[in-house]
Amino acid sequence: MSKFLFRKAGLAAFAVTCLSAASVAAEAPKPAEILFDRPHIAAVAPGTDLVYKFERKPSNPKALGEGYTDDIIVKVESDGAPGKKNVLVKMYSGDRAREPQRITDMDGNPMLIIYLDNAVAHFRELAGGDSAYLKGMFSRYLGNGATIVSATIVYKGQTVEGYRVTATPFANDPARAKMRGFEGATFTIALSDKIPGYLAKMTAEYNNTDKNSPTLEETTTLEGVGEVK
């Protein structure tokens, strides 16, 4: 697991890159618009804890490290500027625990940048490459290459309507031949405005074209979320 580096400006940086590449249609959300331009936590009441279960499942623990499950907590502490919230992010527990991060005046859900930072960092660990290059390619792909479809999400026993965004940002990358067979890695985000913080389930599947190569699956799920279809 790479060291968690949360930068308050990170979400905005992803948003600027993606939104420059995608126009927002009124009749249907574009992936970049629903991921980066919606006020995910603006309506979440202060005092609410958004608890996400992170699960890491390597096919070969000897090669990739042991699997585990742990919690990431986004605590909405108070109201900030109009339409904004002040939050505290707590990542993991025990030896894996990161220093808590307090962020002021947020309206996007910081879990998104955590997921994207992890996705790029863990892809780099497996496939190699320059972090800035990989992040730039991922950002641009979310703006003009990712797909979005309607989805149903079970949340606390009730079915709600939402969307599923799917991205394979490196499948056609000019440098894919250097990615050790991991260029087909798939990243999926299920979200709904009927769910606190929007983000329901986020998955990263690091599969390999070589059947003998180890693979990795990481899933981050909001507490209370069940099946996504």
C-alpha cells in the first residue's frame, strides 16, 4: 500500500483537467461532471460519518503482499463557507493508520481523490511508469473516454437509482507495451445522489494479459451499500 498523500487541491486539479475535455449535457451527466462538478457532501449533515470499507484482494500474496480489509472514515465535522463542509479524513487503523487529515470548505467527497490517488499509485507499483504521466492520462480519460450507464444500488435495504462510471484509461495508451501486461486495468465507480456523499462503491481491477501473472482487486464500499446492478 502506497503512502497516502492527500492534497486539498487534488480534487480540483483532477476536475480542471477532466472538465476541460468534456462538455456537460443537460439531459444526461457526463462522467467528469458527475464525478467532479457535483457538490457531493454539501447536503450531508454535520456530525455524519461516512464509513467506507476498503478491501484488498491479491491473487498472490507472496508477490503482492497480504490482503486485508480496513475502514476509511470521512467525518463531516461542521459547515464551512456557503455550500461547503469542513471534514476530517481518517484512513485505516493500527499499523496502517495514516495521519488524520482535516480539510476545510469542501463540497466534493474527498473519497474520490483518495480512490484516484490509490488507483494511480497502485497501478504504478504493478505496471511501472511515471506518476505524473499516469495521472494525466487517467484524468484525460475520465474527461473523454470513460463510459457512464444507469445503475441500481441497494442502500440500507432500499433500491435507489444511480450511475456506474467505468474507465480503462491505459488500454490504448501509447506506452501500453511497457505496462507489464496491466494496461487493461479497469476502474469502476457506482454513485447516486440518493446516497450520502454520492459515492457508493469504487472498484479497481488490476488484471494481466499473462494468465500466470498475479492480479489485484481493490474495492471501497460505503457502509450500508449492497448490490450494484
